[in-house]
Amino acid sequence: MSESDIVPFELQRMFLGDTDPLFLLEIVFRTVFIFLWLVFLLRVTGKRGLAQLSPLELAIVIGLGSAAGDPMFYPEVPLIHAMLVLALVVVLQRVLSVLVIHSERVETFVEGEPVELVRDGVIHPAALDRASLSREDLFEQLRVQGVRQLGEVQRVYFEQDGNLSVFCHDRDAPPGLGIVPPWDLEPPPPLPVGRPLSGQVACVSCGAVQKADRPLLPCACGGEGFTLATTDPLAPGESAGQDALPDHAAGHGPSGGPPGASER
Ligand SMILES: [Zn+2]
């Protein structure tokens, strides 16, 4: 159909076009197919940055937007076709919403599952990958919640809606990996060279804490960098490489360790 063939306000063309009525059935198939494909793709691309909308809600926004736009100014798109698509998208959204409420399997497919990111101050690196979050993203979210070091954190879950829920010790948190100040501003201090360690050290990759006896065991996560574990990285003296557990420090003198020993 060329531009010159178009007669303005020709009702037959505007509403039905010149396609076979059976094509309406094909539209039903196409819409259902594309809508489900869209939900699936939005689901696997991850929820980060989309915390306001679930994959299902985003799919309906995209589906309605594109189906509503074309018939507005393409003369060859019949209105009936667009109306059918719009109605179908709404119906599909309602049907899937009901299924999500009633079926655990559909819910998991559409919305994913919560992922445990941190347990007792130790990060699960594989879980971070699954949530497509970087360690820096996680630290940033924890700082927003007022967390200073990972030892304060009992659990972090990446929820289905893309938010992190954080559960901390009420009091007496064990020492852990300091995340304040942000490492971009000030990286965690390396272990002191040439003097004995006391207290505990934390893996800078996962936050796992071990007793500060040289030689340090390699961390279970495969990380090789360590820093002193701290109960409060902002406490005076903590960030300067002081001991996190002063009780243990009492027995050690500055002259005990082999010079030059370093874990980094
Ligand atoms: Zn580690």
C-alpha cells in the first residue's frame, strides 16, 4: 500500500485493513508468544535497576506502549489489530498475576527467588554473580544501611523485587572486613609488614575472618589479600592498622615477628 492509495478516514482500512480475518487469530498467537518471551528476557537480564517494576509489570509497559504507538500514525496498521493486542496484553498480565499468586513454580519463573548474599559476615561470591551485583554494589548498599564492617551483618538477601534486605547483630558484633570509608576513597589497609599480627584478619575478597597467626591460611574463597578485621573502622586508631581485639594485643611486643613477612 503506497501513500497515494490511502483515502483518509476510510473506515474499512482504518479498522480492518485488507488482511484475512484469520490473521486476527495469528495476532493472538503472536502477542501471547512475544509477551511470554518478553517476560522471560526481562527475568534473565536481572532485576538490578528495575527495582520499581517486576518483570511482569515491565513487560506490560513495553507491550502496551509499542502496541498503542503503531496504530496512532501508521495508516496500514488496522485499529482492530491494535485493540486486540492491547486487550490481550492486559488479559495476559491478569492471568499471569493470578498464576503467580497461586503457583509457586510460576512465581519462581516470573519473579525469581531470593538469594542469600552474606551469611555471618562472609560474602557468597557465586550468589553475587547470580544476582549480577558487584562486591562494590553490595558494600554501597550496606553502607546506606549504616553497616561499617561485615562482622555486623548476619544475613543479606537479594529479594525478588531487586532490593537487598539486611539483618545485623543488635549488639556485640564480631570483628569483620571494614567497608567504611568506601574503598574507592581509601582501600583497606594492608597487613603491617615486619611486625607480629594479633587479633584477627579478614579476607578482602569475601570477608571471612581468621585468627591472625602467621602463616595465614589461604581463604576458602581463593582470595589472597588480607586486612585486619575491625569492630569499627571509624573508631580512632582502627584504620591506622591497629589491632581489632586489644585484649589479644597485650601479650605481643613490637619485636616478635620475622621482619619482612607479609601476606600481600
Ligand atoms: Zn575469602
